[in-house]
Amino acid sequence: MHTSHPGNVGAAARAMKVMGFADLVLVRPRFADVLSHEDTVAMASGAADILVRARIVDTLAEALDGITYACATAMTPRDFGPPTFAPRDRFATLAGEGHRVAFVFGSERFGLANEDVYRCHACLSIPTHPDYGSLNLAQAVQLLAYDWRQALGGYAVQSRTREPALATLPEAMGALAHWQQVLEQIGFLDPAAPKRLMPRLQQLLNRAELTREEVHILRGIARAVGKAPRD
């Protein structure tokens, strides 16, 4: 509602896109060219498609066309109006109610007017430190978009590293035999009185659940130790 900073529009578009949402509606923004403003595009950072599809309307009623459940956002509750919830508390049940949901944000300077809050079914208040609860508009959009996506099922975390291949038991035993040879060579292990050194090393390797790459490293160290000059 009446957003005044183009950068916030771009940052809000980015916040929406990373959480998988795309329907952005602006009600009488301060700048008519806000969707193409250089600050908007810069802060969108890859979410230009959200800006291209965004709509600008004159009234909140137009923005809420087709919506079955509207959530106002406010730092402090009103004396009169819809019930106030922490987002996660309401989202836990709202996600399963089958509504087409909208989140209504106020302007950066003044927030939402009372009459706009009254149009909504619920008021969401993000829990913040009691001494300072003022959130930037785009930050508030990001927090609610994240919580709403989580309530809808969320996304799996995508690992950027491949799963390492674990060493087979014969591969681990080969590394152990290699180390036994080197330990005898350098005099650390007396084959005539081995005690329990090798079984203990065997248990250490079992607990470590070595990868194939780690086995190669251990064998490489053993080769280097075996080639080292002796005093």
C-alpha cells in the first residue's frame, strides 16, 4: 500500500521469488514508473519476471479481487479489528483451509491505515524485540514469505556437494595392512610383540567410516612415510 521506495519494491519481488511466489500487486505507489525504476530493477536482482507480471491498482479492493482470506500486517494490534496472530501460529492452520491468501503491507512511513486493516480477516504481527520492532518493508515480506512457504510444505535443502562414496571393507583393510607395513618399517610396531595396536586401529577405521578419497589419502601418507630416509 502506497510504497514510497522503489528499492523496497525490487527487494520484495526478490523475497517473493526465492520462496516461490509471484503475484505482486501495488496499490497507488509513490512513483508511477516504480516497476521499471532503476532502483527497483537493481534490488530485484534476478526477479525481473515478478516485476513484469506485477500489477498497479488504485484501491485495496481491486488488489484483493479473487482473494478469499486477507492478512494485514502491523507491528502493533488495533483496539478494534480482526484478531492478531504471530504468523506461524496462524499459518499452521491457514495452510490447510483451502483459501486464496493475500498479505497486505502498509507504506514504509505510516504502515496500514485502520480501514485497510478492517478489510482483512486477520492481522499478523511478527514477534520482535519489545524495545524495537520496526522492520523494513522488504524484510517483512521475506519473513512472511518464508513462514508461509514452510507452512505449505517448504522446499528441500539442495546440497551443493556430491555425496562422498564410502570405502568398502576390503579397501579399508588394504589401508590398514599398508599402515601395518609402514609402522613395522619405522619401528613403531614390533611384530614380535604387537599387543593390540592393529585391532585398535581397525576399530578406529570402522568408527571413522572412511570415504574412498580418505583411504587414498591415508595410503598416500603411508607411501610417503615408507620412502622417507632413516637416521
